[in-house]
Amino acid sequence: MKARPGTGGQRIDRAAAAALVAAGAAFVSAAVPDSPTPPAPPAAANLMFTAATVGNATICGCRGARAGGIARRVHLMKTWDAVSKGPAVWVDGGSSLTFASPQEIETDALILEEMRRMGYSAVTVSGLDLDPQVGFFDRTLGAAELPFLSANLTYHDTGLAPWPAWKSLVVPAAAGAADQRPIRIGVIGVTAGLAWNTAAGSRGRTLIASDPVEAVRKIYLEVRAASDLVIVTTSADENVMASLAASVPGIDLILSAVEHRAWDAPRTFGTTTALLAGDRGREVVRVAIRRTGTVVRFDLERIRLAEGEMPEDPETAARVGAALDRFNEESRSLMTAHAEKTPGPPIAPWVGAVSCVPCHAEANTVWTGSSHAHALETLKAVKRDYTRTCVLCHVTGWDNPEGGGFKDPATTPQLVDVQCEACHGPAADHIADPSAPYGVVKVPERCQNCHDKANSAEFEYTSYWKKIAH
């Protein structure tokens, strides 16, 4: 019987499945109640998925929730037991990079080089990996020796794609395995999240992102014919994932990751399984693929790269740590030199905590004794106080639509640490007219902008509020 797509992202032969169910029932009836559960047999193949690293080459998060880092990913790869768990291939869904400064572009290149060292088999390019400024592409993606994928990116001038739309990953059977057929995984890369659907490519040539659903639909039959399992890897949100599953129902699995939006569990759209995984390199999703007769199925396991649980690869940690320390100190030197020669930029409508003291002395006393008042110190201790991806939750008025606010520790020192306005909002209008409504904080939602589940797993509003009640 010809296998066809089945529920849960699996391909199922009904007759074979029925036989398996019957055999399973017979086994259960004969089992000894107190018998220990035997270990699961090794998978025929494992696809290890990462995505949304967004420039975080090292660990990220508050105490009790710190996880991630390329060095932990490398340790997992190097210590993977292929004998007991089956062989593994590594695939990334994109959003590895972040562009804002020369040091961050160096960090981007570092992440891509470490992925090359790991031997990634496929890397999807996301919109966040591209930028409209000429030159970024050539210094990052263009210089990386990685097997990039995108089904919906083309050059405007030629209509040609910069990379393949999909790749067949053929995983040979392990020596001695009863079934010696290889597992064929068809990986389709979907580019999502590209602002205005355009970016600068090689030598400044314009890249255009087309409709991902239509792009996948065009190649699906080709991929299906050559694959035991069809997997889409991307950095798309849940809306794009649902559209893909509805429009191309034969897709077995869609894997994605978007900043701050991880799902607690996989979801099912028709016959397609989908998962929005953790971001910033905090976890690896294992797709354990097994074959029984003509049935190919998979299970998902989320492996958290947590501090204290997953060790770092020492060689990688030393190499990455030295590079990031250097990037941070380069930023410090450049920004300090600039601040010494140039007047600080206006911070309005932000004012800084010092302006709140005359009317709120008691609240200020509580604040100065809290961890919020020393938030940047925690980054100074690890040489990350001039690393943009680290300071976001340690300062006030960062990247806000109101304008002004924090720029860097050297030019806007009056806004370092988590001050009054980090929670209550910019206070210039309030100072001008204290009778006007101001400062109502929606809790715990406002707190969770930084103390989210991924960054601050131990956060519980009632107990945390007691530390800063004012």
C-alpha cells in the first residue's frame, strides 16, 4: 500500500498501523505489571532544530533561568550518542543575526562561523538575517560557508534565487540496524519577517521576498516525491505557519522560532504538526524519526540548554567568550571617546530618576535599595555592559516610539539601570503638569516585558513586588 500523509505530521500506512495496534494490544495483555519500561530504541534519524538566535552567541537570562550559548549547543552536538539515540543532522530556521554596530556584525559573523564548525546541514535565511544597508550581506551571509536555503527569495534584476529552495537530507541507517533504508528528509526553507519584502543582497543587489505559501506550493510535489518526511524550517509567526499548513496540507512538520513567542506545546493544523520553539539559542528541538515497515513517524523533544544542566564545550566557550569580551571593550572605547567629544543627545521625553526625587523621596529610597537600581552592574561584571543585545532589560527608555531615551552608557548615563520611567513611562509631561494622569502601570504585563518566562523563569508578581513596593 502506498503511504500517504497522516495525522500529527506523520505518514501512515493504515494496514500497517492496524497491525501495529493489534500487536501492541497483544503485548500489553501479556506484559508483567511491574516490569521496568525498556529504553526506547534509537531513532532512525534525528533532526536537531535551532532558530532565532538573534545575535546571542552566549547565555541570556536572569538568575535561575539562564540558558543558551553556542558553546552549550556544541557540547550537545559533540556528546550526542548516535548508538543509543540514532544519528543526527543539524538545521537552523534563521534569525541568527542582528545589525546595529560594527561589533554586532562581528558577533553575527562569529555565530555563522561556529555554525559552520558544527557542520549544519541546512540553514534557512530569515528576514532578520537581511538588511537594507549595502555591505551587511557581504560581511555576513555572503562570507559564510553554510548551506543556506530560501524558497521565496530572488534577485530583483535577474529573478534568480540566491540559494536553493529546499534540500534533501539523506541519513544512512546505522550499522547493524534491522532496517537499512536511509531516512530522506526534505527540508524547505521559508524566509519570513523581511520588512517591506526587500533587502540588499550581494554587492547591494536588491533581494525580493515573495509569498511563502505560493513558493512552497510550487515545489511541494517535487519535495514530497523525494522525501519520507517534509519539514518546513522558518522564523515565521503562527499566522504564516497556519497558512502554510492550510494551503499545503501534505507538509508533515513546520518548525519555527520568533523572539518572545514560544509555544508551550506543538499544535496541529489539519494533518500538519507545528512548533514555535524557544528563542535566543536557549533550546534545541529534537525531531526523532522512526520507521516501522512503510510507516514513518516522528516525536518532538525540547532540549533546554540551561546553565547547570547542559555544560559548555570548553574550546568553543573560550573562543566565543574572548571574542565577545573584545567586542564589548571595543564598543566601550568607541562610545566613551565619542561622549568625550560630543554633547550628549537629548533624552526627552524621558527625564531620569533624579528628577523624580523631589516629590517621591520615599519611593526613591526603596528603589535605590533594589536590584533595579544596580541592573547594569550585573553586566559590567561579565563585560557585557556595552553589548546591545544584553543591555535591553538593564536600562531605561531603550528603543521607544516616544523618542529620546537611552542610547549607550557613555552618552546617556542618566538612564542606566531600571529606573522609575522603565515602568511608569516617560515623565516630561508629568513634571510639566503633575495634575495630569500619569504612571498607571498594567501589572504583571508591564513587568513581563523583561521578566518573561524565557528570561525570568522564577518571576512571580506578588513576591517580586514585595521587593520594590512603594
